[in-house]
Amino acid sequence: MSADPTPELELTLRNAREEISRLAAAVEALGARAGLSSLSTHRLNLVLEEIITNTLAYGYPDDGEHALRVRVAVLDDGIELEIRDDARPFDPLADRPAPYLGPDLSRRRPGGLGLHLVRRLAREGRYETAGGNNRLIIKMDKEIEKGASRPTPGAARGDD
């Protein structure tokens, strides 16, 4: 199996929950094209789902249609994802107290676990907001499936 040169995905999503499954399918296809391990593809989908779900749930005070732009590139040194939206400003990478992860379920509080996982899976990240738009860039480690060829720089993309 041969991998795409610089496998990349660009997708514009509507602010609707059903778009998450479309994104997940596109990420699975990208992972297969890039020769990513199933673990790397799963982690990438987890991070994207958490960010997009939180944006949809808390980012839009109106019922209007909004666009979220997602770009994912599988690079030599890892995976880079970028999300742009016009939701309320919110930095998911900001320091927050870690949620309680111990065995006593009575001490657990709703919320915070998904973003905790995002911060743990991100090797590095940057959030910025300007002119009513948010931009989040996250870099993650990657694993290549055994027997898959490594991507090399080029222009192939999985645009939508």
C-alpha cells in the first residue's frame, strides 16, 4: 500500500452535530491514505470530536448557520490540525485544573474530561482569536502502520 505524498484533509462543516460523523469518516479515510496506525487515527478523531462538540454545544449563542473549517495534515514529524470558526472565543488549551480521575465516582464532576484528553494528546498547540474568528492549531505525534510506506512531501490532498 502506498501513502499519499503529504496526505491532507480540508473540510468545511456546518454547525450541526451530524457533521461530526462526516468528519470522522473523512479522518478515517485520511488515516488509511497516510498509513497511520489505528491508534493515531483514533486519537486524531478523539481530539477533533472533542473540539468540534464543545464548539457546537457552547460556541454559538444563536440558531444561525455557521461554518467550521478543519484542516488536517500528516507531516513527517507528526499530525497538524487546524480549526477555524466564528464561535465565542474559547481557548481549549488554556491551563485548567485537571478533572478528578480517581476511583471515587462521587468526587467526579461533569465536564472537563474531554478537554483534559485533548491537552494530553497535543504535543503542542496554539489558540488565537481576531476579528470575531478563532484559530486553533494542534500538533500531535503519529504512528505509522507497520508495512505502510511513509508519506513524502507533495501536493496530494483529500479536499471537500
